[in-house]
Amino acid sequence: MELSLTLITIILTSLASYYAWKNPDFMERSLFTPYVISRNGEYGRFLLSGFIHKDGTHLLFNMFTFYFFGSVVEQYLMYTFGQGMGALAFVAFYLLAIVIADIPTYRKEKDNPSYHALGASGGTSATVFASIVLMPLSDICIFGIFCLPGFILGILFLGYAYYKGKIGDDNINHDAHLFGAVFGIAVILLISPQNAIYFWEEIKSFSLF
């Protein structure tokens, strides 16, 4: 198996998460806690929190998703910029997605000492939606059973993330999903605006029957 950047990222995230589970102090220092970041200037939490997860299920879901979609984005960036610059672009894409996806939550929760979040949701969401722009008609399957073309599932997911982010009735950072998705879409379109035309043409050709 080729050791791609996607796979390296998964390995590093898994190791960091496992270490955090065994070391509560490290977990606490890495949590995305806007209140602490705002008052103590601990801005490293923006990035560190993207490499730790609550438990094995949380880690598996994020990394399983990232494995399939991260490889698409990695290959696209390397094709577009070449191996060296493409690799740097992929690393920058993923890390920036983690940070930028959390900025709206930071602004919303910086005066709330009880709010905490963790996980690679922003980076994972960015890679999923970047892939949807590149391959809008490719099926995305939920639990390997329920499958829909990527652009349809993407629209449903964005609506759900927006709604859940507004009502805030659970402990999931839905805003990170939403803004990670927006970041992923924006990056692909900034790299090549022609991708918007391709995306539109692909959708126009879609038929349910």
C-alpha cells in the first residue's frame, strides 16, 4: 500500500487521539475551548483539536470518510500543481480547513466557559465537499446501504448542518461541518473556476431514471 499523505494524516490523527485517551491532561490542553483561547491566547487549540477525537467511533467515522475523499483531493492537487507543490497544497488545505471551520464557533462561544469541541470534522467536511465539486455525480453511500449522488447528498447535508447549528440542541459542532464544506468548495473553485462550469454541466446531465 502506498503511503499517501491521506494515509499519513490518518495515522497521525489516530496516534494523537490514542495518546489523548491515555493522557487526560493532553486531551484537556488540546480541546477546542473558545473561552480559554480568547482569554489565554491558546490559539494552538484551533489546530490540535482537529487531531484528537472523543472515542474510537468518532475517530473511525471521521477517518473512514477522510480516507476515501482525501485521496481524491490529494490526487487532484498533485495533478494540478505537481508532486511537491501539490503535497504542500494538500497539507495546507487540510490544516486550514480545520482552523477556518472553527472560527465561526469561536466567535459564537468565546464567552461560554462550558463549551468544548474536538475532532477533524472541519477538515473531513472540506475534503468531502471538494470531492463533490470535482465529481458531483459519484455516489456517496451512508453505511454502505443508502446511496445518493454526491451533489444531492451534499445539499441535504448543508441544509441539515445549517439547521442543527442554529438550534444547537446537541453537543456536535455543526458549524464546523458547514463552514468546512464551504471552505472545501471555495478552494476548488478558486484553484480553477472552470470547475464550476463542469459541476453545473454534470448536474444538468443528471437524471433519476
